[in-house]
Amino acid sequence: MSAFRTIEGMDFAGKRVLLRADLNVPMADGKVTDATRIERVVPTIRQIIKNGGKAILISHFGRPKGQVDKAYSLEQIVPAVVEATGHPVGFIDTDWTDMQEAGEAIDDAPDGSIIVMENTRFHPGEEENDPDLAQRMSSIGDLFVNDAFSAAHRAHASTEGLAHKLPSAAGLAMQAELEALEAGLGAPKKPVIAIVGGAKVSTKIDLLQNLVTKVDALVIGGAMANTFLLAQGIGIGKSLAEQNMGETVGAILDKASKANCAIIVPVDAVVAWHFAANAPHQNYGLDAMDPTGMILDVGPQSLERIKAAIDEAATVVWNGPLGAFETVPFDAGTNAIAKHVAARTKAGKLISVAGGGDTVSALANAGVKDDFTYVSTAGGAFLEWMEGKDLPGVAALKANALAD
């Protein structure tokens, strides 16, 4: 049995269902430029309206700082919701202070309606998780469904507070995300390997400290790897690195050793002398690094070591590229490993879970985003989950399920 209630078997007939979506999507010239987050909530919307409920979408959008600011109105998202659902969509303008008019409009809408409510952040109580605001929100609904994992790391009125006011459940996208994450780190098939890249160790200390206690091997890539190498007295030339992280790196390595977690860092690298697309470059073993060069990607020997570790794994969790993947040819290492993970996943030999903005972009760049077991677009929530932190939006759903 799941630790949280799902919408399976929920009676939506004649019910007003407050559906926490993530409609915080990118826009340009008044149009949505990436509707991925809207598309992910569509199956839950369809389940609600097919079973005679009213799907009342609530979401934040941008940072209006608790003020009504029409530049951040969710009304401009409505056409994209119409396009994604293929269904008429109503809109209710509210500042979330007096809910009587909004409630009457919802009551007047026929069962099977889709309604988008105005930006929850137009009220200062949203980000303060004001219980009075959560109570007012609950007054216009009978049930609460949270389908916004990407906002689950925030204890806000519409993500955490509402779950204590109404019978609550995880939507289909939230359920899929939580089940995938459970398969990645919660109760994974072992051995487990984590791949962590990116620019700075300092932004991922909690992540690394948590992972070394959960996984059998940890691959360090990107400029983070330079910091690890530097801390171990290995020359990295003019490569990007954090100079004062030696003690932190030492603590992570010590914790990994005690937990029997193998740390895999590069043994060779692709080195260039200036950072630009197609800049002249050469492979160097890190025992003979050119002091005037900079590391921009992992080298061929390192790739073979990483592939060998992946071949022994049953589960891979990935956050962060291995090199400067935005710039050709320094995307080659990340692409090679992404394709290797994808091939083993498709062959049924691996469960692969990846997430984080750069990671999603890197997998798309490699052409394998759809070939992993699960790719999370949740950003901050995915990182906090990897750090082993409780996510308030998820914890509230679990508490609601236990309260029954």
C-alpha cells in the first residue's frame, strides 16, 4: 500500500476538485513556449472530468510578491490548457481574499468543467503557508489533488496547507514521479550508481553527503570533478574549480569510504586552451596535465571506467552533465554515457532516473530523453529529494492518508 492516497477509485462525481498543477511555464510574446508541465497534468484532469468532477486548477506563476500584478495573470495560460486538453476552459479572477464570488462561479459550472483559478501568489499568504488562506481555498473545493511535484519542496498554502483541509490525494503525474523516485533511491534494485555533475561542489554538499550513504558507486563529473582532483593534489591546470573545498571533499571521501561507496573521478580529460565551440583540444592523462590547459570533458579512459560501472549496476540516478555539454565537442562524454544508460535501459538491464534542468537538456541534446525509465522536470524538488530532505507537499499527502 502506498504511503499516500492516489486518485484511483476516488469518487469525483459532482465534486469540486482543487487540482494543484504547476502552470509556471515559460512564455514569450504572450504565448507558452514549453507546455511540458501543462501536458503532465492532463491525464489527471481527464480522470476528474470523465468521472463527473469539476477540475479546478490552482497554481503559482512567476514572482508577483503577494500583489495582484496582471503581468503574472494565469489567464494568459488558459489557451495552452485548452490546447493541451482539447476542452473548453473557464477562468476565475480572484485575489484570494473573498471567495464568495469564486465559489458561486464554480457552483454554476456544470460537472465535467475545467476551470483555471488566478495566480495563488497574488495573495501574500500563499508563500507564508497562511492557514486562513488555505481554509479559504478549501471553501471552494470538496477534494484536493496535488499533481505538482515540482512545487512539492515548498511549504505553501496551495501545496502543503490545503492537504490538511480536505481529503487529499496525489495526481497521476505526482504518483508516477514518487514511484520513479522510490525505484531510484528509496528502495532501489542494487547495485545503484549515481552520476553527479555540474559546476560547484558547494551547491551539492547535501546531495553528495546523502548519496554516498545510499549508493554503491558515485561518479563525479563536470567542474565538480576538478574540485575533487584538486583536493587530492592532482594538477588541473587552469580548469574551473573551487579552491577552498579541500576539507569538504575530504569529509565526503571519508564518509564514502565508511559507507563502502566507490568514488569514480576522471583519470583523463579532454583539454582545451580557450573555451569556445570546436576549440583545439587534446586528450591528457591527469598524471601529465598541461598546466596552461583547462579540462572541458571527461577523457576516453574515464568513459570506459564509467561504462563498466554502469554495466554492473541495476539502477542509475543522474543529476548534472559530465562536461561542458552545451558546447561542441565537449558534449561528447555526456552524450556517450547518456546513450549507454539509455541502451541498457531499453534492453531491460537498468532502471534509470534522471532530473535537474541541465540534465534534462543534456539528455535531450543526446537524443535519449525518452529512453530513460523516468526523467524528472521538477528541478528544485528533484534535488531536495536526492538530498534526502522531506518535501512538505509530499509529507502533507502522507499525513492526510494516515489521518483517515
